[in-house]
Amino acid sequence: RIDFQQYHRYDTILDYVRTLAEQNPDIVTREVYGTSYEGRELTLLRINSGSTAGKPTILIEGGIHAREWIAPAVTLYIIQELVENPNNRALVENANWILIPVTNPDGYEYSHTNQRMWRKTRRTGVICNGVDGNRNFDHEWGGPGTSTSECSEIFIGPYPFSEPECATLAEVALAEEHIDLYLAMHSYGQWLLYPWGYTYDPPDNVEELHQVGVQAADAIEAVYGTRYVTGNSAALLYFAAGASDDWFKAIAGAPLSYTVELPGGGNQGFDLPASRIQPVVTETWPGIVAFYNHVVSNY
Ligand code: 0X9
Ligand code: ZN
């Protein structure tokens, strides 16, 4: 088991998922799906039971933004609940889960070792390092809410999918027959955001996106009263083109795609104290179950 009393380093997280896969070979497969810019193993877990055919696929990923440490913590908690809590067997049996605990491990490590507020990848630049992984996806790349300036926190990168962390995630998604639900774990703001991030035009299934978001928000609120607001990212937050949620919906074909902005805290919002990890992961879990319930009865 891994504890939720502290934020863990990437090596500790990899040790945990490796052990988990070894100890639960019937339901967990670990896969190194790529290599980060600095050479770290990009790692995912597939969690399912028996035949995968005819079941919905759910992909959840956390930590594309380095400093948002609560996102990998929540993703790890989801992994732990699915694998180590026998009460959740139905979830494992009725859906194919793909979980990525740390999407941007180079940045995550850098935010531990050098600069707590690091956001981007660690691609070496001419003046500044790093690309915003959540502006690097090849759908409306470089559209509103992005920057071509290398030093910007929302730098789009030299070309779409320049970042191995994003390009290999896209390859994983495109290799699937279908993805029914995609969740990008971020912080902060207590928002459940759905596409699009580059236009106010609503997606075809905006009513479903909204209704499922409200159901998840209600499930989270029922635990400790934490309120999430559900809505379109451009309208609720700001424009941000080239983000992963839009790409998953438009290109990978996921009907349901959300950015989950977990609660903030600390001095700068992203530095939620470690003592807050346990309550946040605990209250978020019923939200994940609400998403799952909708997917399993509709896809
Ligand atoms: O700006 C972002 O990438 C996300 N917010 S964060 O504070 N975690 O950086 C929001 C992305 C929402 N999705 C789209 N705009 N497509
Ligand atoms: Zn983020």
C-alpha cells in the first residue's frame, strides 16, 4: 500500500505500481508506454478483469502540470481503490480502466527538487525550458489562450505533440477501439470542465456532459460538503486551446471528456498541504464512481 499522508516522489510511485501489478496479475497490467524528455519511464496501469470486449473504457491521467501534486495523489488513490478494495470488484469487472499516475514525471520531479511552482515539461529551450503539456495537443493547437513564447507558462511548444509526454499519451488513446470517458486531473478550483476550451460553441452532447458533471459534483459534495461547479471550460474558466480534454473528445472520440480541477490550498493554491490529501482523495472517489455509473449504463 501507499500512504496518503504525504506527496510521493516518482520513484516511490513507480515502485508502488510495479508491486501492485506483480501482486495482482489477474487484474493489473503495468505498461511503459513511452519515455519522457529526460528519460523517465512513462507508465500506465490497465485494470480490468476477464474479457475486455464490449465494456466501456475509462482513461484517467494526472499530473500533466508538474506543480499540481494533488492530481497524481488522486489518481493513485483511484488505482488503490480499484485494485485493493474488494468492494469495488464490479467496477473492475464492468469497465476497462487505464490509469496514468504521473503524466509529466520530469516536471513533477523538478517541482520537488528545484522549483515548487514548475508547471511545464522539461524540454530544453534557448532562453527558457519547458512546454505546457496542456497546450501541446494537436487539436486547434495554437488557438486562443495559448502562447508561442518559450518563456510563457502556456507555451504551446515548437510543433503539435512535440512533447513525448503528450504524443505517447495520444498513441495510447488511439490504439484503443474506443474511449468512453477521459478525465484529466488538475488543480485547482473545484471545477468539472468539459469541452470546448477554444470556442464557446457547445459540443453535440453538451446536455449529457453537463448532467453527468452535476451528478459527479453532487456525489463529491455529499462527502464533506465540497462544492464543484460544472460547465464549459471556455465559459467558466478561460480559453485554452490544444488541451488534452478537447483532443480526447475531438480526435480520440471520447464522448465524455473532463478536466477535473481539484481543490486548492497552501500559499499558492497548488501547494495544498499534505494533511489535505486524505480528505481530498476520499471525497473525490464517489465522484469517480458517479462517472463510472453513467458510463457503465450508457456505453
Ligand atoms: O489551463 C489549463 O490547462 C487548465 N487549468 S490549470 O490551472 N490546471 O492549468 C484548464 C484546462 C481546461 N480545458 C480546456 N481549456 N480545454
Ligand atoms: Zn493543470
